[in-house]
Amino acid sequence: GAVVSQHPSWVICKSGTSVKIECRSLDFQATTMFWYRQFPKQSLMLMATSNEGSKATYEQGVEKDKFLINHASLTLSTLTVTSAHPEDSSFYICSAPLAGGGSYEQYFGPGTRLTVT
Amino acid sequence: GENVEQHPSTLSVQEGDSAVIKCTYSDSASNYFPWYKQELGKGPQLIIDIRSNVGEKKDQRIAVTLNKTAKHFSLHITETQPEDSAVYFCAASKGGSYIPTFGRGTSLIVHP
């Protein structure tokens, strides 16, 4: 299957600082990528849709000024958590659909554990 | 919008037994139903999927069935092994839109 990577796999930061998380499609191009947030023992919550070359689309209730998304190339999307607070601590996961050829498959990255102290 | 219900939330079986996880969806326009396995601290991994023009699909020990009329689909794992222990998520989407709606997940525990 297709491979999606994330970096870093975990990060600890102090309250008030910003953190950038990278999501890369390693062996395919992705004009669209998705960012999810997952709380312990819960399902995935879609935060935003990242579109290459255009603005991201945010889900209702997600602060676009707090969670900055940049999709600068067909293989890279970044999520920056600005002015992080302890309540932003969570598991962040990106995914990318394998478009083309009639494929509907979507592949997930390994996730990034963010802890804000 | 789409609503996906998943049951049970926890499933405990003995090694070698079969496990069945069931999901229902609400939007009859959904046509793609993937299943994901998520191990602790990792991202979800696509393990099997089915499209609405197919009633059943099998891959070694795992199989998925779909009943479009009743709007439900199930994951079947036979001869379970301890390494099958994980959280399993079902999802439904309209295919081309790519954004799936996920179920709440089932924590499968396989006891050796």
C-alpha cells in the first residue's frame, strides 16, 4: 500500500510556543490531505482538509488561526499549532487519499503525539 | 450527514475464536466502506474495504460483508491471534469525496 509519514512522531513543548507537524506522501502525490485529532479511546475527529496550492478547509469549531495548515507541494502538508496550550495536547494524524485509477483508498500517517506543558 | 454506528465497543475473545464487528450507516449514497486497524500509539491502517457493488470480500483471515438494503456492514476475523488485538474502526464514504465518516471504534482483545 501507499506510505504516509509524519514528523515528528512525538513532541513536547511549553505553553505559548508553536509546533509544526509535517505530513508527507512518500510514494504518491496527494493534492488533498486530511488532518485529524484523536483523544484517548476515541474516534478520529476531522479537523481540516488540506488542498495543494489553495487554502485549507476547516471543520466547524476548529480555529483556523490556531491550527495553520500549509500544503505547499503535492507530497507535503504541514500543521502548525500556534500558541499551544495544554488543552491542545492530543494525537494528531494526517491522511492522504490515493486518487486516480478509480481508487477510493485513504492512507494514514503514524501520528504525532503532542504534549503541551 | 452520514452517521456510522459501530458495535460492540469492546470485544474479548480467546485465541482461535472468531470475532465479528458490526456497523450501520445512514446515508444510502455512501458507496465505499473501509475498515482500519489501529494499534496503540500508531495511525490507522487500512486492512480491507468493500464497495457497494460487492456483497462480500475476503482476504485471508479477514472478510467484510455488506448489506446495502439494510445499510449495514460487518468485519469478520477468523482464527484470531493475539496480534489481532487493536482498535478497529469502520467508515463510510461516498467514494469520490474521500472524506469518510468513522464509527466509534471497537477494542478487540485476543487472549492467548
